Amino acid sequence: MQIKKTIVLVGLIIIIIIAGAFITLNQRRDSGFSYSENIDFEENLGGWVKDSDVPIDPNNDQPVSWSISRVSSLAKSGDYSLEYYIDGSQDDGTIWVEKRIKTEGVSSAEIEVSFDFYSESESFNVIAKVVSYAGISNPETEEDFTTLDPANQVGGWKNYSHSQKLSVIENEEVWIGVGITVAWETEMYYNIDNLRVSIK
């Protein structure tokens, strides 16, 4: 009889421990945090920061020329977009904008990134690749990024998207980046607008 009582007691303790762990896990997952952003760069960069991983130009021993600028000459929404320019003559280089987003109380997250991307003309040659990043650390190199698709799939605007599930989030922050990677030895211009980020 005593043995049966002990077994029942141990069973109840195990059930309580499992239930407590389940509740704690759900509390962490359901912390109420969500993040949504839709920026078309009408006023400024909205906290997005320019960055690059580019080679040295052997002609002047300086990094190859590149820029990311708000321009009013072309837009998908409103009056402005971001213009990406890079001298791809070294057949290398990645440029992007990035943003750090605080995710207090979140241990995992599902991230959705989408944006409208403008190529001046359609080309069957891969001139550049459209890239994106969603992770827990600051992206610093071309290898950090996920290639979405080639640029120049159409002449005009095309929507690109990137989904990423993060099972572990350290320092209660995630980083998002969107940009281009050189794939052809030429100067190139592209535009990005309607950048949308969702974190749940």
C-alpha cells in the first residue's frame, strides 16, 4: 500500500514539473511581443544603417565605389526609394541596409521580410543577386546573407521576400538586412522600396 502511495506521489510530482515547464515555455513564447514595420523612405532611413563588404580597387588601393541613397527619381510607393550603386568591376562586393530590432522577452521568433526591387531592364545574365538577412547578430560579410533570386528578372519592379525562423534569440535582439551582391563585372544601379518587416 505504501509503495502504491509513493508511486502515485512521484507521478503527481512529475506531472506538476512537466506542466510548470510547459506553462513557462508558453509564457516565454506568448510574451505579447510583435513587431511590424513598413517603410518607404519618404522622410529618412528610419533607423536603417548602410553597410558593405566590398573589395579593394587595385587602381587606387581603396574600397570600390558604392553608395545607398534616398532618391526621388524613382519610387514604387510615395516619392522616394533607396538607390543602390556599386562599381562591380572587381566581380565582387555586397552592399545593404540593416537594422537592429529589440525583442524583449522573446526566446524564438518567426520573421518575414519583403520589399519591392527595381531593375532597369530584364536580363538572362546574372548581373547581381538580391540578398537578405534575418538573424541574431550584426551581418558583416557577404556569406552572412541569404540569396533570394537574381536581379534583372524583370524590367521594373518585382517583389522579393524572405522568411526565417529563429529558435534561439540571444541578447533580446534580431538584425535585418536587405541588399545586393555583385555577380558581373560592371557598374550597377538598383532601387528598393516598400520594405516590410514582421516579427512574431
